[in-house]
Amino acid sequence: MSDISLAEFIVYGCIAYSSMLMLIISVVKEIPTTKSLAIARSIFLMPGMVAAGILASSGVNIQVANVATSNLIRSINTTQTWSETTTQINNIVLQSPVWQMFHILIFLTLLVYVITQILNLFTKYDEADRAT
């Protein structure tokens, strides 16, 4: 599990949640059965699936700032020098582990939908062909 920055968390979250919203709107509006719509929906939902997978595999720490400070101290009367390096990482810690499970569920939902749309491409007849 890797920690991601706040900007990455926001970008991946927007992509994953907008893909899930697109899926909900497209299913409520109409159930897609044509092959041309299956290709379009699969292409537009795959980035959301990848983003949800990245969010699911990330850790509970979201890095806000990473500050590294180096100091070099020289003594005036001698040739002694001291160096000191300090690294300060500010994190937002997600307290509830349910967020990782939620992102896994989004990933699995998008994965199942994309697989069914790809399988729809391999059907012998289109919905318009069945009506005739």
C-alpha cells in the first residue's frame, strides 16, 4: 500500500466518482444493448476503473506536504561543521477503513459492467436485428 498526495487523491477521486455517476445515469436513462453504445461506454468507464483501483490500493495516509530542511552550521573559531537534515511530512489519515472497501466496490462494479459491455460486442444479433 502506497501513500498518495492530496492532489492525486482529488484527481483519482473525481475520475472514479464521475465514472460511477456516468454509469448510474446511463443505466437509469436506458439499458444499453446496441454494440456501438457498448464500445463507447466501455471506453469512457475504463479510466474510472483504473482510478478506483489506484484509490483502493492506496494506503490510509494522504500526504498534504513534504518539507525537507537542511542546515549546515560552522563554528567561527574552529573548522568544525555540523549538518542537520529534517524531513517533515504532514498527513491526513483516513480513520475509517471503509473507504478502501468502497473504492474496491466501485472498481468491481465498473469491471463487471465493462466486461458485460465487451461480451455484448460478441453477441450474434444486435437488438435492432431481433426486432425484424
